[in-house]
Amino acid sequence: MQSNIQVRSFALLGILLGVTACADGPSTGLITKTPVLRRDAISVNGRRPTRFANSIKYRDKGLKHARGRAGIAATAATLEARALLGIDANTTLDISTGAIDAPDASRVLTKVQLKQYAPNGTQQTTTNYKDINTPVYQLTLAGRVRGSKLQVQGSIVGVDGKHSDVVTVTETVKLRPDVSLDRIIAPVRSRVAVPVQISALISENNGDVGARADCVLTVDGVEAGRANGIWVDAGRSVSCVFNHVFATPGTKQLSVSAISVNPGDWNAANNSANQAITIVLGNDFAWFGSYSSLRDYVGTKLMEGYYIQTDNGARTDFREYQEFRRYDNWSTNISGQVPPMTGPLTFSLRDEIDGQLLTDFEFDPGTATNFEFSGTYEDPDIGTITYSGNCTDQARLEQVVFEGVTVNVSPAFVRICTTLRSGPSGPLPEQSVTDFQYGTNAGDVSYYTEHYQKYDDGDPNTNFDYTYSFNGDVNYTYGNLIFGNDYSFVMKITGPDQSKTASGTIYSTVFNNVVSQPYRCEDFDAGVFFGRQCTSGDYRQTVTSGNASGSPD
């Protein structure tokens, strides 16, 4: 079967709902300036969360690498150095006459002097690297530990091409970022030719520095959406949000991965998450729901060992124990179908956890966004089916002040879509349906993929394909989180002549999730010193999760 799903018209904000893969774009470069508001975001009367370009970091509280300058301000030479320790016990030292990872290094680096220090501050080695003659230089160092110092002195050709500027910086060794896919948040069941929102929670686990990555969704191994250049701050989490329309029925395998991690990943084995979704043709007028929370996350890492200097046999022992935490979060996803309801539709939603109110959310025509879609697909029994649909998207908006400007944040959304289907012999009321979906996105911000919503404000300089919005308070807390075990909801959809209600309770189970990296040791020989470095680590967190289903009233 093939689906020919086309956007027919869009209201108000020029939203574009895509259903076929776009060409891959390049990852966005590093920009550290304050987030800049999109044009559509200046008014808090906007119909959706305030959007920011992916190229702007929403937050960067990680440890900074070394940067120095020398010379007259207008022609000053700059030197940057970044040392990242990997899981293989090797440290990568990047040196640049511009910004590391950005293509702006133009001054030529002719030579480098590197001094390495033990964790107790004792100088161990001095090494000179000559005849470099490039703007950037990279070294791989054995035997470094987190927190040890590296002094880098670079000779940089002056602007006159004759003289050299000398810049000295001292860099501290940091852990390479560990980007992980924690979970996929999506319905367990949906229908053919209905837009479905899918999101994934992505975290940085090591807590020293953040990372860029491309977030990619595949369906049965075929790429179905991506957001390039997302940023995950050190020790924080974000959501990556997709829109997808399934053209055929059956059980589909969803996979979301963080790829092209920059500046490299500590552990590539935890960069993907998987989940199945069942896509059906006929109506069963059911709802399906899930609730999940992650709490009390504590991670630990141990690094210990010793160095012995080759020339005099002096031994230095080191030991570092690191403990880090991640903030608590929760997410829900409720989706279902009711018999088709035509005409203008409204809704109300209320949910609770152990009797404590979470959300009391109603349709607001002033902030809802409508779009239409249509297309065809093949049914094995009926033949070619033509369908047309209308959707209403509503974000639960809250106003906060960010950089002196009031912006909209959104911790939750509701989508309602009515799809009418016809076959060769006429209307198919048994396959026409009204679908609804409610969900929350965990993490600091939600990154939108090219298949989610594109906004065109008419200015090519501000028409970014990839954007994000804050999920909660821009001070990087997800509002007032309330945790519990039993999640209950009531979703009521009202049309001109009838209303339908879906309600139920998801009873959750609680378990402790522990992942350990066994204690292991690596011997190294750096020439002027040798020794042994041993590492171990684990993380543990309390997970509460549950699933349920039922039939709307």
C-alpha cells in the first residue's frame, strides 16, 4: 500500500504538516549567544509556544574550556583548548586559534608547548610540538584523569605574517558528554492516515559538558523524521518531538536515535530507544494510555590509579569519586478514537495523580490551531480509500518572563482529528473516526522536527526549519511536579449534536533501575611516565510506569 497524503490548507500561522522524509540538512553550528525570539513569538497572544532556533543554546551551564587572548584588541590572537576524557581512558586535547568546533579559525598555529600536571598539581611533563602550521591541532593523551590540568602555550602567526603572538591557557580535563535516549513517549495504538505525535526523552549523563546531536526517528528501519543540531545541556534532559502519519496497518517498530554527537559521545551504546506501535484500519472506539516518571536519579563514577615518572621513578596516586544527579520528570500519553463527530469540536481535559490535580485544560478558540489533510491509501479488501481530515492542535500555554520578555511555554498538548473515509462504493462510516491524543513532553525544552510544524513568516532570514520551545519554567524547572502511583484522566469531546467522554485510571508499578559499569583497569605508557587508571560507575533511579486501555462512553 502507498499513501499519498497531501496538505490541503492551513490556517492562521502557515503550519505545514509533512508526511514524507525531507533531505538531511547539516548539523547547526555552535552558537552561545542569548536565545533570540522568533517574529511570531513577540506577542504572548500567539497560538502556540514561543519558538527559538535550534542554533541558539537554551542553556549552557556546563564546564567551559580554556580560552585566552594576546595582542592588540583589534588584531588579538586567540587560543582555545578543550580536553575531554573518554570511556577508553584516553583524553582528546583540541587546540584552535578560533572557536573549537566552529569553522572560524584562520590564524596559523606554528608550535605548541604542552605541560601536563598530576591531580595533586605536580608538573609531570613538558612536550614541544613544532612545525604545526595549521589553525587547529589535536592530541590524544594517555593517563589523564578528570580535573587534572594541562597548560597549553601556542605560537600564532601575527596578522603581519612576520611576527608571532604567544598565548597561554590552562585547561581542565573534563568527562566527554554521555548522550542517552531514555524513552519514547507515543501511543501504543493508532490508525492509518492519522497524524500521530511521537516524542523521545534525551539526556546528558556525565554532567561536565553538554552536546549537540541530530535526533532521528525511524519506522521499520526507514528514516521518518529528524531534528538537526539539538542541544542537551550538561546533566539535563530534552524532548525531541515528531509528527508521523502511518500509511499501512500493522505493528510498526519505532526507533529514535541521537547521532552525530558533538563533541563526541562517552557511550554510543545508549543512544537509541525502541517502541512498537500498532496501526489499525477499523474502528474499535478504544483509548490507550501510559504514564511514566523518573525520580531520584543518582549517578556515580570512580577513577583511581597511579603515575610513575620514567626518569626518576616518582609515583603519584590519584582517586576521584564523582556523584551527580538529574532532575525528576514525568510524561503521559493518552490516545483513542470515538465515532466520527463532524462540525466544530471542543474538548475539556482533567487529570490527577493519587487524587492531586495535575491539569484542568479546556479548548480555547483563541489559541487553538487548525489544519486539514487529505489523501488516499489501499485497503486489501475495499480497494482505494480516499480520506479527508481536520485537526485541532491546542497547547496548554503558560506565560513566563524570559530575558525581560513574556513568552509562552507549554508543558502539554491536545490534538483532535476527524477523518472521513470513502471507498469505490461511497462513504465508509465504519472507518470514519474522530481521534484524540493528549501528552506531556518531559525535559527542559521540546525540539520540533521537520515533520512536526514549519512556520514561514515571510522572511528567509528567520525561516528556521528546526526550532524548540520551553516545556516549563525558563529557569529550567518543569513547573510544580506532582508524583504518585495512580494516574486518572477525563477527556470530553463535544460536537454540535453529541459529546463523547474517555476516562480511566492507569495503575503504576514502581521499581529501581540500576545500571553498572564494572570496575576495570587500563595500563598506559606515555613515554615520560606510565601507570594504571581504573574506572567504575553506575546510576540508579526510581521508575514509576503503567499502561491501561478502555472504551469511551
